[in-house]
Amino acid sequence: MNESITRAAGSTFGQEFNVVEMEALIARAGRVPRLRNTLYENANEERRTVGLENAHKSVVVNYNASGR
């Protein structure tokens, strides 16, 4: 999950979780993590695998509305 709208609007904070961090956060809350598609159906395992493979990617740099 990459929430960049808040930062793009000029805020100095935002949040970003990779798949591993997000699933751990959900599990600590006593819930079962599930990946959904755009129809809110359970996504196939391939989508989760892709997310796990990309969990190590570099941090996304987001600029605020002024372009800085």
C-alpha cells in the first residue's frame, strides 16, 4: 500500500507498507489478511506472489503539489 495523496497535497507525512508489513499488522490486530481485486473478490495467489517479490523495492519518492 502506498498512500501518496496526503504527501502530494503538501503534508510531510504519509504511510507506506509492503506486503509483509501489511500482513503482519493485520495479523497483530487479530484479523486474517486477504488480498482483493477491484471487484472486492479474493485475488489469486499470483497477485500476492508479485507483491512479495516487490516488497524489497526501493522507497517511492512522492513530491508535494508544489513539485518539491
